Amino acid sequence: MSTSSRFVRERIGRDNPLFSMSRVTIETAFYGNNVVPVVSPSEAYKLAKNSAGTIVTDLPVYKPEKAGLESDSKVLLFNDGAVTGRCASARRIVGEPGVNETEYGAKLREAVYNTRNRKMYHAQAYIGLDRDFMVKAHLLVPETHENLIYNWLLNFQPINEFYNEMYESSERCENEGDIFVFSDPEWHHPDHPLGLSFFDPEHNCAAILGMRYFGEFKKGTLTLAWGCANRHGFAACHGGQKRYNLQDRKFVVGFFGLSGSGKSTLTHAKHDGKYDVTVLHDDAFVISSSDGSSVALEPSYFDKTSDYPLSSEDNKFLLSVQNVGATQDDEGRIVIVTEDIRNGNGRAIKSKIWSPNRVDKFDEPVDAIIWLMKDPSIPPVVKVNDPVLASVMGATLATKRTSAERLAPGVDPNALVIEPYANPFRTYPLSDDFNRFIELFTHRGIKCYIFNTGHFGEKKVPKELTLQILESIVENRAEFLPWEPFEELEIMFIEGFLPDLSDESYKKLLRERLVDRYNFLRSREVERGGFDRLPQEAVESISSLIKMVE
């Protein structure tokens, strides 16, 4: 599918459902005489290279032509100030309780007006890399913030002849307009001390104001694309997906988890060369409910730099870097200082060719979905055999907060949190995802597993053990035993990681964690006016587990 950007005059007006107050305000800003188009990554590179504060390192971009860059391109470094993570509390979504579009419409109009004396850069890209799902997106950024335009064009698919032909051959959806994102990182407003990320998801538009961390722009754009996918029969996935090309069959598995859960590690794991592996993406894709196929939404990778010291071979594939240090090597060349020494959540955009066996679509249906959690009550692996419970476990995915998040004052960064389907960027009711995943588990026959990549009790689950478990599932040799007294859950016999319900302290911990999930689901019935209320069967599935450990 593709989106609509031009309309016959008879369709331009109040009767066209694609237009709204927010949409018209935001899109109008793109046509000002102070707007300059940026049509390619190479043009954006030149602007970013000369932008105040940019550090041009002496690290060459590997095979720059693959990213639309010129042969002498270097890795550019740009650092933000105190803020180096996303801020969920700054999000406002039209349709949610308490979000008055008229009030925010006035703020948007004023924000646009206050950029009239500044040069604005307009870039375009595609979100979705196959004709089955492609959305055209537009970004508007003020002068002096050229690195945002550059990184955005590196992260998504810049418009070129190949993807233009693909886009034009896809089925046009008359009820979906292009995505438009207006921004002003220097915006200030007393009502929004942390900034404002405003979304009108039904009309595919957003404004990112008073925020300059690139992750807000990446995930803000994806937020709208995922919402569009949800409306058209796709499951929106914040996760990674890979395919094992075995001798007798192919096995497709998706990993769902927040930053720091092991999502990227598992997606890109090479297993010491034991398998022929193909990667779809490690962060953003969609699954078709009709045939189980999957489409990647981005060509490149927005990855943490904490695990990649300067000498790491993976740094060969860097395109740009954000929020890391710089120094000189013994030959006087400017290089980066990673490992989160400067601050938490150092980031880099890596080339698509970082993953050598990369494709943009899996025609093969998904075989397994794995919820990655950090919950000390959960063994290293649990198999969930009931479709409703499998979707509920995704809806109550438990983890720890990460350095990728900017927290409001008073929020405990060490508290166990629940983030449904590992996707904090949802703009539609949670029940949509709940039903979509039940549909996949039921009608597509997808298997569901939970991997605990944190601690089981006080004992850390080693990465090597997680990979061993994954390999046994892929090779169809995993042996699961009933996890008594639960009827729909199974576990592996792993020495040192066996749940013992005769241990009262463990039993208490497990029950508390199940109650946390139950309370979370009940809270959805009242918070945000019940916007994220789930069907009663979801609550009952957790309630039945609680009763079994009383």
C-alpha cells in the first residue's frame, strides 16, 4: 500500500476525512517561502558537516554509495546537551482524554508562525521497504539543526528511482495521507517544560517541539507509520526479526523487547556460523495478518554504542554518531569515544550492510514470537500454549527502564515496569494489538515464548544460555516440561534455574509479579478514560494463574 499526497480539487475541503485542524496546520508549514528542500543524503551530509557544533571525524564511511553518500564521506558526530533520551511524558495524542485539539491547534499555529524568519529544511523518505507497505513521510527542521535532517534520511529510506518505482507500483490507499512531521527544537512553552511531541495519528501528522534528541524524530515518525499499519491489517512490531535457512525448512522468529533487553543482540547473533541466517530488521517491522509475511520499515540501524569500543569491527559500518565523546588517536586523527563514558545512551546509525544477509521482506510466515522480559520471577524460558495468554503476556511485558528514556521528576528508574508489546509508541487502543496478536497465535499457528534476559531471582541469566535456548527451539530439539500447577505454561529443565513453588519466598515473588500484571490490566480500564481497556478474557487469564499459586 502507499499513501496519498495530492488530491483533485473537489476532494480538498471539510468533507475529506484526511484533513483536520492539526493536519492542515502542520502540512501548511511545508509550503512556506522559507522552506528549502533537501533531496538526498549527500546534500544533507554537506549541510550537517557545516552545521555549527558538528565534529567531522577521521573515520571514513564504508561503502558510502550504498547510503547515497559521496566517496569521501566521513562519520559525523553531533552531541546534544543534558538530554540524551526520549521523553514519554511529553507525548500528547489527539483522541486521548484530556487532549483538546483546539487548545493544541493554537500552540501549533504559534509554533509555525515563530519559524517564519528562519530557513526550514524539508526532507522526504519512505517508511516501509516493500510495495506491500510503504508510507511517504515528510520532515521539516529549522536551520542549525541540519544533523536531524541528515540522521533522519540515513535512518529511513531516502527517495530514489528504485524505491519510487516500487512505491508507484504499490496499491494506493485513498484513505491514508502522507506523514508530515513539523519540528522546532528551540521551542519553549511554560505548559511543556520537557518539550512537546504532539500526534494526530488518524491524520498522520505530528509536531516535535522543544526536543532535539534524534530518537524522538525516529520513533515519532515510526509512531505514525505503525498506526497506519494497524489500520490496514498489520501487526505493528517494535522488535527484531530473523530467518534461519535450515536444510529442510525455514524458521522465522521475532524478538520483542525494549532497549537493553537483548533484542538487537539476538537478532544479529551469528551463532558462530552454525546457521545460514537472514535478517529483516532489529527494531521496526510489520506482520501481515492475512498471510503472516513481514516487511521492514527502515534500511539502517539506530544502535547503542555502549557495547562497541573504538576497536570494534562493527564500527566499520558507522554512518553517523550521536552523544558520544571524541579524542585523537596516536596519529592525530579524530576518533570517537564510546562505551557511554560521556553520558548514557550513546547512539549511532549503522549502514544496512552491517547485517550481511539482510532483506526487506519475509514472504515466509512467522513461526515464533519471543517476548523478552527482565522479571526475576520468570525462568530463562517459558512456552505459552494458549493464544489468549500468549497475547496477554505480550500486553504485560515486564522489563526495567533504560538509559534511552528521559524520565519525569519522581519516576524511579529502577522500578519494574510493564510496556505492552515493548511498544511505548502506540497511538491506537491497546486492544487493537491484543486482538491482532491473538489472531496471529490462533490463525497463523505462531508459537509463543518468554525469554528472561535479566535475573532469575538473584542469578543473572547469561547471554550464552539464552542463545543455547534459542538454538534448541530453532533446531526443533527443545524439550519442555509442564510448569505445574499452570496448565498452559511449560519450562525447560535448566540446572540452577528451576522455579521451586515449595519455596515460599519464590512463590511470594511469583504471585506478586502476576498480581502486578493483573493490576496493570485493571488499571487500563480507568486510566486515559479506559482508552486501553482489554477484553475481560485478558484479565481472567492472569487471574486464573494467580489462583494457582495461592
